[in-house]
Amino acid sequence: MEIYGFGLVGLCMFIGTFLGRSLGVALGISGNVGGVGFAMLLLVAITNYLEGKGRPLHERTQNGIRLLSALYIPIIVAMAARQNVVAAFEGGAVAFLAGGLATIGAMLCIPFITKLTSPKKDKEAA
Amino acid sequence: MLSLIQGIFTSYGLVGAFLLVAIIMLISYTFASSIKQKRMGSAIAIILGLVIAYVAGKYTGGTSGVADIAVFSGFGLLGGGMMRDFAIISTAFGVKVENLKKAGIPGSIALVFGVIFSFIVGSIIAYLLGYTDPVDVATIGGGAVTFIVGPVTGGALGASSEVIALSIAAGVVKSILTMIITPFIAPIIKLDNPTAAMVYGGMIGTTSGVAGGLAATDPKLIPYGAMTATFYTGLGSLLCPSVLFVLVRALIG
């Protein structure tokens, strides 16, 4: 059933967040360090393991997960509509330059880091 | 009549948000295909969402955009961290382990480099614009990492609330700018494969910005960028008030 897909993602989310928050406590910072990442890795590990065993998730379970990922862009649009855009505009020159230059500079570094750190065979894919 | 409609929106908040987001997307995608830029549909929808948030913020004086208006409070739930993370995790379905392995090292290096880079840029700007106290400089530098790292750093170091507010604003600028410019800058920075997406998530790191930016660029890349970005704020909260602050104090203290 489709709900199994929701349940599986939910389970990964809870385990991942538990790990992320535990890591936060262990590092002495309040918050969730990489919880979403752990949850994603867990979902990848579970689905790849099942496929490797020749027993992939039932089609309808997969549809549940696909429905959730199809909701992703609408959720992001809703997220955009509840951002504190006014604060960004009214933060003045310091906020604008600090945030803006950090963003643009970091983006321009991306091709160099990709090139420097990835194995040569990546070029074929590009 | 009006109060009747208001009543429906307030009691069916989440459904109302689905309805309105559907309308925003319909308008955006129709506009995108009418200018023959179908791929820009989600980018336009995100920008439209930000415009609505700006107008709503001006109108209510609140901090949560359109969600501060009672009839649109469903946006708070649909666009909140819970649904965002739930949906992000689901995008990992279909990701191949070998792609992750290939991008693991570049992604991790980008993560460390990205936090330090943003902190340094933010700190330099703060210093150049007249902030000379190492605590203020490090707090604004933290804000250039993400809008959570700024207040975490400022709180730990005892910065004034004015500077903390500024650091949040810097982080929000970063997040919103990322959502807007990513689809336009993607061809220039070759953001078109899983490895580049993981590097992108590590370099930029602001979760909402990365999520929005990749959604507007290529939905297939979302899980890779989101995977590294999720570690960014934590790493920033760890490094900025400690090692990086000590560095700032050594340089200008």
C-alpha cells in the first residue's frame, strides 16, 4: 500500500533525526547535525539492499514515496512564501554584502572543487 | 460572505495552502511555457512565493511571510521544516550508491571549505564596514554561513541583539539569493551532475536555499545537494564560535 512508502520515509526520518540530534548533543551544540542526511543514506541503503536481494519494494509502496517526492517542489514554493524576505531587504549593506558575496563567491568555487577532488573518469559523464 | 470564506480558509488551513500553491504553480508554469522557458517554471514559482512573502511581511510586520496572515496559516505547516525534510528524504529514493560513493570525498571537502569560505567573506565585509570587535565580526561571519549559525555564534560569544539580527539578515539574504540565482548560474558552474550537486550543497549549505535552488534547476539533483547541505549548519555551529572565532580574535583582537 502507498502508506507503507510514507511510513518507510517517516521511519528513516525518525532514525536519522535521532542520530542527528544525538550527534548534536555529543558535539555540545544544540540542534540536528545531518539528521536529514542520515535519513537519506538509510533510505538509499534499505532500497539498494532490497533491490540487490532481488526483492524491491512493492510498486504501490514505491508510489507512496514517489508521491512524497512529487510534493517536494510545491512544498518548496510554500516554504518560499513564508520566508522573512523583508528582513533580507532591510538588513542594510552589511547583511546584503556579507550574505550576497558569500553566496556568489561560493558558487563560483564549485567547478574548481569538483574538478580538483573528483576522480578523472568523471569527465566522461560530463 | 467574506467571513464565511475566511472561516473555510482558517479551518482548512493545510488544504488551503495546497490550493493556493497549486494556483501559484499553475500561473508560473503557464507563464514559463508562454515565454518558451518551460524549465523555468519552478524557478518562477519560487520567486513568486518570495514576492508574496515580501508583500505579506510588509503588511503584517511578522517574520513568517504569508503564514502570518490567519487565512494563509496553512503555509506555515506545508512550507515548514517538517514537511520540507520529509519530502527531501523521499527524494533519496532511486539514488544509486555508486553515485554517492563517487561524490563523497568532493562533497566532504566542499563542506569544510564552504563553511570556512563563507565565514571569511562575511567577516571581511563586517570588518570593512566598520565592525572591529572580534565578537561582532565572528557573529556576522557566522550569519554568512547560515541564518542559524549567526545567532548560534552570537549567542555563544555574547554578541548584542542588534548584531545577531544583522547576522540573521545576512543568512536570509544568502538563502533567498541562492534560490533565485541558482538556476541562472547553473550552466556557468556546471551544476549538472550528482558530484557537482554534492559540492554545491557543501559549498552553499543553507538548507532552504539549496532545496529551492536545486528544485528550480534540476529536480534529479536534489537528493545529492540536500545530502551534504544537511551537515553544513551543524559544522558551522561547531567551527564558528570556536576555532574560527579564535582565528578572528588573533587577527584583529
